[in-house]
Amino acid sequence: MTIFLHFPDEATFKDAIASYVDEEGNCSVPNLDVIGLIYEGGEYDEDGEVITPPTAIPGWHVNLIGEVPEAFAEYVIEAPAHPYRVFAESPPDPVKPPKYPRFTALQMLDFFSTEEQLAVVTATLANPAVKLWYDRLLAADYVTYEDPRTEQGLQALVGFGLLDQERKDSIVEAMQPI
């Protein structure tokens, strides 16, 4: 974010920056943009000749990005409605997708109560769809809610009456990104 500084004049700016400039004239204040005088207005004819000269806005103008050096603190001003010049802002960080936790099959089964686990195992003896879901769960390297099959399997358990919706929702909540 551009920080705007307004010094009364060039001499005041040079006094303030003096302690940040080395013997070779190198400035240790990074991201400093010395604008100096700013002019506004003025009228010109079609040939570019001055009809009315522009007027200088009083003061010496400087912009910076980053930490404001102590010697500059009293010269910080609010951002003008229409700044003369600003630094190009960095684009915002791209939105990172949520990172879903991964669970081993055993950790996934621990989300279910003992009674729920027994109901699922019993259902595998009579229901091929439940058996397939259970076998795939046990064979998986890991289980994550990011995988749509996890939601489909949990919803199927609700559909077969092996879980109620409230229990399914609490399991889903436990599998969400932190």
C-alpha cells in the first residue's frame, strides 16, 4: 500500500532523509518515490501554448511502501482522493483451496460408534452396495472428504438406515479443513 508523505519543502525532506543516506549518496530507505513538486491546472491552446500556467501544490511530495522511517513519521498524510502517482500494488495472494485432512481407514472407522460399526458390518452380509463401500474404505490408502465418494458413501449409509442425518453431519464436520 502506498504511503503518502508531505514535507513543507525540499529542504525539510533533505534534512529528514540525511541520516538514511551514506557517503556515496545511497539511500537505505527502500521503495521510496520522490515526486517533489506537484502541479495542477493550467490551460493550453491547441498548439500546446500556455494560456494559464499550472499552479504548484505547496510542499514536497514523497511516496513509499513499507515501514515509515522515524524521521518521516510526522509527514505522513492520508491518501489523497486522486493521487498524482502511486506504486503498483502487488496482486493479492491467490485463494488457496482448503486442505482437507486425510484419514487412514482405521481413523475413519473411529468416527463411527461401536454400534454403528457393527450395523455396517452386519449390513455388508446382506447388501452388496454397503459391502462394496466398506471394502473400498478398508482398501483405501487414505480417506478425505475432498473425495466425492466419501460424501456418496456416507449418504448411502443414511439411505440404508445405518446412520441418521445428524450423525452423518457430525462425521462430515470432523472431516472438514481446519
